[in-house]
Amino acid sequence: MKKLLLCLVVITMAGMLLGGCSAKNIEGSLEDIMAQIYDGSGGQYFTMKKAIAPGDTDLFEYYFGTTNIKFTEALASDAAISPGVHSVVLIRVTNDENISALTNRIKDSNIGMKWICAGVPKDEVIVDNIGNLVVIIIEKNPQALYDSFKSLAK
């Protein structure tokens, strides 16, 4: 009886550990995901989008706040009208990228002040992930965009 109980506890614990470690990756193109985020936010944004390839190293600091990053694709959406403080960046990182360390590097950077005459303090920049998809949201009122991003995990 004790052995059976012990086996059930071990199986339950293993299931909890494995279940907690498996983060759902969001499938689809970054363009479609970006459109879903904007559509779900309920706001109207006039933006310009820019695809960023792993070889575009001269753009990393401006869009990601860091130069040391392993990713397969990225898409930035910035305000089309200046001096609008608005940027949403999606980064699909590689499997060998430490996402926690990456998000901390971005949070510690001054990415929120990437414009000369406008920006937000670093503690107001949202950096999060769902699976291997990292989002950076720089906006004076980012909550609707962030909620829309989080809803993609459901």
C-alpha cells in the first residue's frame, strides 16, 4: 500500500513538473500575431512595421535594447507619426536562448528612451514572453496591448 501511494505521489509530481515547464509556443507569422495584438487591444494605432533578420545586427540595440540575442525572426511596429511614443516588438527566439536572461537584459536597458524627444522610463516598458515569443511594448498606456498579447496564450 505504501509503495502504491509513493508511486502515485511520484507520478503526480513528475506530471506537475513537466506540465509547468512546457510553455505553449504561438504559431503563425509575426505579421498575423502583431495584427491579433492590435485588433485585440481595441485601440487605433498608425504604425510602420519593420522585419528584423538575425543578420541585421546594427538594428538590435535600437529595437531590442541589447545586441546579444539569438532569434529566428523579429518584427517591430513603431508609431508612424512623431513624436508618438509607441513601439511593439515581437521576437521569436531560438531554442537555445535563455529567455529569462534575455528579458532581464531588455528590461535593464534604456529601450524605452530610444527616441530623442520622447520615451517612457524603463520600469514602464513591458517585456514578457509566451513560449519562445518575446514581446516588448513601449507605450504611455500599454495595458490594452499587453492584455491582448497575453490572451494569445489561451
